[in-house]
Amino acid sequence: MDRQCRKVLDYMRTYKTITTYEAFKYCGVSRLSARVWDLRHKYGYDISSTPMKVMDRDGAYTSVSAYYLEEKNGEV
């Protein structure tokens, strides 16, 4: 598994979800959706997403996706 995928996976295991902002800030990953695709299709992880509203720097709310690992038999 490549370094970026490993960082994203480790972050999700630790913090439960990850957004594009968190991926860039904490993992150095600028294309989170591509790494999620890799984790799903190359490595077989069951990753889902949920929309969430966040406030941007101008005070307006915008929608982003938060990705998370689906549990299998109590394991993530």
C-alpha cells in the first residue's frame, strides 16, 4: 500500500472520519477522493461518505464529504 493511502487509512482508524481539509492538513494528501478510490478498489476497504455542513472562511456554510470506514463484525 502506498504512503498516502496508509496515512488516510490510519487517520480514519484513529479519528473515525476524514475530510479533504483534514487529509491535506494532517496527512499531506491533496486528492482525498483518489486515495479513497484506491482504498476501495485496489485494497478492498469498505469506505462510505456522509455529507456535512461546514463554515467557510467567509462565514457561509458549504457541504463537504466526510469519509469513514464501515465496520465489519465489530472491526474497522
